[in-house]
Amino acid sequence: MIWTFILGLIAGWAAPGAEERLKPLVEQYLPGQPATPVELRGMSLALCLLAAAIVAALSGAGGAIVLTLGGVVGVLGPRLYAKFRAMRAPDYD
């Protein structure tokens, strides 16, 4: 179960990097239909979670809910950490 959560965490963390690599492929195979940034973000997260689900299935670890929870924490974790650090930083203005 923890292995599945870690896979989801890695997938969510890797989604922004996959988004940059996915954009040229979408533009190449769907000319004239530019994808919005929200669509690209959703596609990259879905593909990363799909890859994590395949690895989890091959390793015998299950649990789609745990995988999805790890993905959400992986996506939101860096943003929440940055927000927490910004709250603790003194404001000298």
C-alpha cells in the first residue's frame, strides 16, 4: 500500500515535467487545435498516473484510491510547501 502511494506521489511530482514534453507531441498530432494549459496539465497528470498504475499492477501492489491520493499529494505538495515557507518568511515591506 505504501509502495502504491509512493508511485502516485512520484507521478504527481513528475506531471509538470511531462507537461513540457507532451506539448510538442500534442501540437504535432493535433494541428490547428491548440491545447489549453489546463488541458495539457490534465493530460500529463493522467499519463503519469497511468504509467504509475501500470508499474503498480506489474509489481502486484494494488489500490487505485491510494495511487490517486499519492498523485494529488504529489501535485499539491510542492505548492503547499511553498505557501507554508512564504507564510514563515518575514515581510519587511
